[in-house]
Amino acid sequence: MKKYKVVISREALDMLKEHMAFLANVSKKAATKTKNDILESINDLSSMPQKYPFFNEPYIPQNKNNEMQQKF
């Protein structure tokens, strides 16, 4: 099976870190689950890059990069 490189921008990584820190203050269990879900999704993208299609909502600008916006 072909593996693809998943690139996460510095801005996205910083936002994830902030989100996880906030969530951990609310619920460590929820933060752990969310972190595991994100890591699983990143792993999924390495073998199935089309798994998470773009948002098709008119208020969300189109992005040429595949993002996991739909799941999270």
C-alpha cells in the first residue's frame, strides 16, 4: 500500500496544541480521546488522502490542501 506524507502547517499545529491545552483543563479524558482521534486521522490520511474531503459550505473558503475539517 502506498504511503503519503501528511504535512501539518505550523499554524495548524499551534492551533491544535492550544485546543488540546484548553480541552485538558476541562476534561483530561476528552483531551486524550481527541488527541487519539487526531493522530488516527493523520495516520488514515497517510494511506487514504481523499478520506476527508473539503468543506462545501458557502461560508468556508476553499482550500487547495486536504484538511480534516469535516471530522473536527
